[in-house]
Amino acid sequence: MGRPRTPLLDRERITETALQLVDEHGDFSVPQIAKRLGAQTGSVYHHVDGRDGIVELLRERVASAIDPTTLDTAPWDAALEAWARSYRAAFAAHPRAIPLLMTSPVRAPRVLEQYERAVSLLLDAGFAPRSVMPLIVALENLVLGSALDLVAPETMWELTAETATPRLAEALTAVGHDRADQAFEVGLTGLMNHARALRTADTA
């Protein structure tokens, strides 16, 4: 038998193609995926649960680069910090996926499992249940904002002769060429200090 005119589809190829489209354009459509794979749109739907299903496959794919073993580190604060750094690196590799993934509910089983581990880490460390999710969401806000910052122009402030901003110019010159990394360290230090104080209050 000769090779089929339409390439065989599977979830892996669909996910990879969707991620390529998101990296290139910031979004995807099922017809775009089908066209790139040389298949019919209806054939793609045989393998995935619609657009929402592809979004969750993308979430699993991007999040698979987060090292879950960081959450096994001791003590708890070292584990949380290591997880934050790995989380940032994973999403910095696909920054255009962030708006897409952060505006839909998390359903992917392997991603939920990682959240379960993070929550367990904090509860086992003595945090009150009411404190856990605000802390994790704050960490995510920092991580994802920083991942976007990594791909922003190095100079986000374009100074002009029409507006006198000598102090801003001084500060921009002093920061050097790793502004995003420095900002992440400031934010992570502040978050971790808050987390330690919160744990102390929760265990008092």
C-alpha cells in the first residue's frame, strides 16, 4: 500500500502543531491545525475534545517542563522557590501561550496533580488552608508576569526630548541589561518573606 494522502493524526501531533501556531501567532484554530497537518478539520475533532480540549493539551505540554521534583526539596521555602524558578522557565519558553492558558479553567489531570503537590507542601508546612491558594496565585502572578517580561523589549521606556525625565534616564542606565531577572528576584524575595511571615502567623 502507498502512503496515505492524509497524514495520520494523533493527540501529540495536534498538540505540537497547536503550540507552533500559538508561538507564532498567539492563538490557534482547529481549521489552522488541520490545514498545517494536511487533514480535514473533522478528522482533528476525532482525536480531541474540541478547542477546549486542545487548550488543556497545550497546558499539559507547557507545564510538563516544570520540574515537579522541586516540590520534594526541603525545607518548604526552598521547595517553593525552586518550583517558582522552574515554573518561570517553562512558561518563558512559550510566552505567547500565557494569555490563552490563564483565561481558561485548569482541567488537565497532570497539571492538577502538580497543584495538589504544591498545596500539600504548604499544608504540611503548617499554613492554614485559607492562606494556601492566595499564596499560590500570588506566586503564579509573579512567575507569569516575569515570563512575559523576559520577552519584552529590553528598553520598555523610550525617552524623548519632549518630556524631561532625567531621573528615569539615570535609573534606566543603572539597571543594566538584566532588568527582567533583577525584577523577578525582587518580587520573589518579597513573596518568600511574606510567605515565611504568614506561616509564622498560621502556626502561632
